[in-house]
Amino acid sequence: MIQLRNVSKYYPAGFGRVYVLRNVTLDINQGEFVSIMGPSGSGKSTLLHILGLLEEPSEGEYFFDDQPVQKLSEKRRTELHRTQIGFVFQAYHLIDELTVYENIETPLLYKGLNGSERKSRVAELLDRFNMVAKKDLFPAQLSGGQQQLVGIARALAAGPSVIFADEPTGNLHSDQARDIMELFRELNQKDGVTIVQVTHSEINAEYGTRILRLKDGWLDDSAVKLSEQGVK
Ligand SMILES: Nc1ncnc2c1ncn2[C@@H]1O[C@H](COP(=O)(O)OP(=O)(O)OP(=O)(O)O)[C@@H](O)[C@H]1O
């Protein structure tokens, strides 16, 4: 599903460059639940943003569902983003002026669904996430865990095949974090959604099936499969 080939990312600095990612080659198959770990500044968010089509590599190739991302038109890339990819952020990134219902509905408006299709999809997600009673509240009226649930419902609304999550529990208490990780596990195992998360937490990482470790922009090739270690 995802193939990166010799991907580097750098920024100009003085007369030279600062490398954030170096020569990253990586395959992620449909149905995997991958955790990206590494010290602060090692390039985790940058890698996730490239995978989620929010940033472009400076060098190298990215194939999403066998399509060379760098050769796609802007229109096709936006379409891919809207239909195949859901993004979940640490700070939720909900729209403060919109209700829970409207936040979840937003990607469906972009996708061009009609009113009744949108209504039934949002109702389904509200029901699944036990948020029906909260549907007319604004983000500021919710707990952090509830805001993140809305963030995940919004990411799932358009029926993506992959969810990219950047420290999705970074602002949550441990019990809320566990609920979010259990939801991710269920989405992955029952619904078959591919999940790629950045996390600092070994506990969160163990919900997944594989850990990728970054250091100074390099991917550690000895990345382990948790199932092979007998963890799961
Ligand atoms: N636009 C930019 N211009 C210059 N340097 C940048 C830019 N964006 C990111 N960087 C640098 O890239 C490096 C990696 O950043 P990134 O956010 O990917 O790290 P991270 O591993 O996610 O860190 P953290 O765990 O602290 O969130 C950092 O040193 C950062 O300063």
C-alpha cells in the first residue's frame, strides 16, 4: 500500500542543508498497524506528514497504492487525500466554531456527499463513538478524550483506507489514552483500517504490529515485528 524509496527531506540552512530524513526506504502493507518512535527531533512527524501527503519529500519516491505520488496532479493528490487518508492530530485540530456534528460532517462536504448520505454517515459515527448526546456541543465543551474521539470520527468519516495519527494521545490522561488505543486496535482488526501512528509511548506502540525507529532522520533497519517477538 505504501512504499517509500530513498526518501530524504532537507531544509536550506545558511549555505548548506539540514537533513531531517535521510534515505528512508519503507514498505507498509494494507492492514498493518505501525508505530513510529524515536527521540524528539528525529523526524517522526516529518515522515508522517510525507506519508499523509501533507508534505513532499526533497528526494526519493513515494508510491501510494502503486501510484507515484510525486507524479500525480494536484487535483488527483487532493482526491487521494480526501478519499483514502484520515489524519489525527495530537491537539485535535477541530474547528472551534463548529459543533461535534458539523466537525464530523466537514470531510463529507468536501467529498461531495448529498445531505441524506451525510446525515446517515455522521449518525453512524456518533452512535459508534457514543457521542450522540454531545452532537450539538462545541469542542471547548468536551473533555480532551472526547475531542480526540471527534477527531478520529472526522478522520474516519470519508471511509479512508489508512489513518495517520501524530501522537494521538499526547494530550490525554492514561485511561483516555488506553481508550483511544483500544479504538485504534478495533479499527485495525475489525474494520481493516491501516494505522500509522507516531508515539513516544512504548505502551501505545505495543497496540500495533510493528515499530519503526528513527534516529537523526535515519530509519533503524532492525525494526522489529512485535508478533515475531511474541509480544502479541
Ligand atoms: N520547516 C522547517 N524548516 C527547518 N527545519 C525544520 C522544519 N520543519 C521541521 N524541521 C526540523 O526537522 C527536525 C525533525 O522535526 P520533526 O517534527 O519531524 O521531529 P519529531 O521526531 O516529530 O519530533 P518531536 O518528537 O519533538 O515532535 C527538527 O529538528 C525540526 O527543527
